[in-house]
Amino acid sequence: MDFKDLLLMDPLQLIQYLMRIGLLLPNRTCPKCNREMVLKKRAKYVDGASWRCSSCRSFNTIRTGSFFEKLRLLIMLLLEIVEFWAKERKQIDIEESLHVSRPT
């Protein structure tokens, strides 16, 4: 799969792909009731999806336990930053191309 293919994916497809390649956890146990959670599309969440427990009805972010857990940018933007970095682009080029500030 080419990076350009990732840019064309909808958020749920991207999440499922990242789960397949191990960048996001493919399953989650509810921290409240210890039951298996289900991935649900949720526009309310920045990533477009979240884990939902059908037993106690709680929600959890898809980022828990992953490289993305403490990062607040969109996952797609984070992947673009990593791609630019891997291509050894200068920080100023990354900032200008992706419209992110230096503290980001």
C-alpha cells in the first residue's frame, strides 16, 4: 500500500488499516466491566471512531495503548509528519507544507 492510498481512505478504513499493521490495538477490553468493546463510528471523536462497551455503554478512545495515545493531532496529520520526516524533509518544510506550528 502506498501512502497516497492512505490519504484517500475514510477515517474508519484508516483506523482498521492501522489496526491490521499494528499501530493501533485491534481489540479493547472495557476498563469498567472487563467485557470486550466494539469499534464504532463516532463523528464526535477526533479520529471518527471509538471503542464502545455494549454492556456498560462506556466509550474509550482508539488511541489507548498506541503510539498515538498522548498526541492530539489527527492521526492522518501525524502520519504525514512521519512521512515527511522519513524523507528527511527540513522541519520548516514540514511546518509550512502541513500548516503546523513549531510547538506541534
